[in-house]
Amino acid sequence: MAHVSTMVALAGFACLLSAFIYSACNGIALLVWRLPQRRQRHAALPPVSILKPLCGAEPGLDEDLRSFCRQDYPDYEIIFGVRDEADPACAIARQLVKEFPSLSISVIVDSTLHGSNLKISNLINIVPHAKHDILVMADSDACVGPDYLRVVTPPLRDPRIGLVTCIYRGIPTPGIWSRMGAMYINDWYVPSILLAWLFGHRGYVSGQTICIRRETLGALGGLHRLANQLADDHRLGTLVRGLGLEIRLSRYVVTGKHHEPSLDSVARHEVRWMRTLRVLQPRCFRWLFLTFSMPLAMVGLLLVAADTAHPGPLFPAKLLFAVTLGLRIAVHLGHRIPGHLIPGHRSLLADLWLLPARDLLLGWVWLRSFFTSTITWRGHHFSVDSDGVMHRI
């Protein structure tokens, strides 16, 4: 019996060490990412076409779109794409045409479907209207500063770079569920991306910003190859690398509004994202719980405490748990430190009390994703096969 108790305690320490190592590496990745970088101003800046697929009037959409109209860039155009003239996003886009008369802005209304991925269908409809060879595709909820184009487009002058992308920070709309949803992005998803980047992974692509040359898009077969893909951005990155070109992760951080009116809304979105990860990395996905540092550390501490015959190891176990907790809090605060807060955003410590619920919800969503092959996206229901292809239900 004592032997079994010792094995349980050892398993507990293994959980604690795993949680500590992952949290420490997350912290290091965040620090390395934040190291100051010298930004160069390029004399020759090629003209750019910004492609913005729209669907519905999301919270803050007018200001998000307006941020792209205020670029400190010599020559660029914006093309908004909608599927229906009655879409409220269409009225917002047309208002911007009036508000910025000196800027080349087009609103393309085209309901043609090219596959089950409606965003890609929208982009396919507006790409032919782009006048320039540098294409910047950005999600509707992305918000940027006036230096955005000056930072993200110059790497494409290097013929070895096939695509430029960015990480992003979730900015919640008012409400506890929006705050919980933004924490998924800021506290777990983006830190995981930065950790992979620290260890040399260069395959990440985010739909929040995709900069690509027209010739590269043509060489890989165009956006039609993504028309039925759930993870269209990841698939695009794979195709670009297949051409022997590199993907550059820009240091520019885009912000994106995160609106979740209910717990059900949070769960549906995160199950879709988890389902996407499961499609992309089916073998690794089952080990994803190793990245849930605090739930894993809590399990480890409980297992060590269960060994009542040997209470000695409990103190180092508690110490390891405390350090892991400190690192977890540091990662949470890392994107909220002064200089990185958004005007009007909540204070530094405002969401600290949500950490336990947020981490438990992350584990629950991961478990749930094993038992579903359907997702909900923009009010439509799809089944997803093992190749990541979406089928309308």
C-alpha cells in the first residue's frame, strides 16, 4: 500500500514539474518577444490593397474599420466585401467611403459562394478588384495603429518571404463572458504561439493579418484551394511553405474585439477553435492538457498531499505550486502592463479573480472537443472531417 502511495506522490510531482516548466517557458517566450526591436523606415513602400471581408455589424466595427483608413502609408486602397446589401456592415463601409473621400475605398457586394468557408468565399469575390500586387487580408474585427502597413508589408520585399502574419491581443467588450473569452486568446492561445516561436516553429499564420504577394497567391493555386477549409489560415501557410518560401511572424500586435454575450457563446467559439487544433495536430492534441498549467499543478498538489505516509515532500510540492501560480499570474499580466493597455480597457488586476474559472473552462472545452465533429460559425452549422474540410449541415 505504501508503494502505491509513493507512486501516486511521484505522479503528483511529475504533474507539478510539467506545469512549472511549461509556465516558466511561457514567461521566457513572452520576455524574449517583448525585447525592444529597432523599426526601420523604408524609403520605397510599394502600393498595397487591403482586403476586408465583412459579415454583420460586430461591436466596435466602425472604429475597427476606421483604423485601417488612418494609415501613415503613401499609397493604399481598401476593398470591403459583403455578401448582402442588407448586411449592416455594408452601411458602415459605405459611410467610411464618404468620411474618407481622398482614400480609395471600394465596397463589393457579391453573394457568390465558392465553398463552405464563407469568409474565403468573400475574399475570392473581392481579390479580382484589387489593383496592387501586395495584398493584405485582415479580419473584420482587427484594429490597428497608423504604423500598421509600414511595419507588416516591408518584409515582402525579400523574395524568400512568402507571407507575413501577426499575433493579436483580444480586447473584450463589456461583460464577464467577453472577458473570459479574451483571456483564452491572451492567457493561453497567444502564449502557446510565442512558445512555439521561441523553439523555432515558423509555421503560424493568423487570419487577423495575412500579407502576401499576388504572384505567390497565384503560384499556390489561389484562394479557391481554401474554400472548404476550417483552418484556412493554417492551410495557406502550408501551401506557402510548399513553394519553398518562409513565413515571417511580425512583431506588430493587432488587437481584436472579443464579444461573448453568454457562456454558451464562449463554449461554442472555443470548441470550434479546439476542434481546429484537433484537426491540425490529431496526435499532439491528446497531450494538450500539459499546457493547462494551473489545473495540472492543482492535480499534482492533490496527488502529493494524498501520500499521508510521507508528509515530507508536501512542502516542496507547495513551493512548486506557488511558483507555478506566480508564473501563471505573470503571463496573465504580461499583455496588460503599462504601455500595452488599450485606452478604456480594464485595470491591470481587474480580471485576476477569473483565472481559476478560466483555466477550468479551458480543460472542459478541450475534453468536449473529443466528443463532437460539428461546429457553429457565424450562425451556421458544419461537420468537420479528418482533413479539416467543412460540410454544411
